[in-house]
Amino acid sequence: IYLVPNRYPQGEYLLLFDPLDGSSNIDVNVSIGTIFSVLKKPDGTAGVSEQDCLQPGAQQVAAGYCVYG
């Protein structure tokens, strides 16, 4: 977890991502990309904890995959 420093405003959402999904397939010329998930930050919590990021998939606000090649 990389937290936004306290000197910056905190948002209402959490972003989880794998920046280079499929990197083990680069040598065989298979597509790679970035996979991401957006979750709503639980109400009533001052900071962000690991538990906040472990929500059920049905609670995702958005998700996607960007293919690079």
C-alpha cells in the first residue's frame, strides 16, 4: 500500500493495480498490460488500511485492463 501523504487531501476512492500484468510472457510475444480496480473508501475511517483494499469484487466501482501490445 502506498499512502498519499497527509499534506494532500484524501479522496473517497481507492485505486488498486498491477502495472505490468503478464510481464512473464514478454519473451513469448504475448500481450501485456495494466489491470486496475477502483473501490469506494469505507465510510468512517480516517486513514487507509490493508483491510480497506480487501473488499469483495462485487463492491468494485470500476475495473479495467489496458493492453500494451
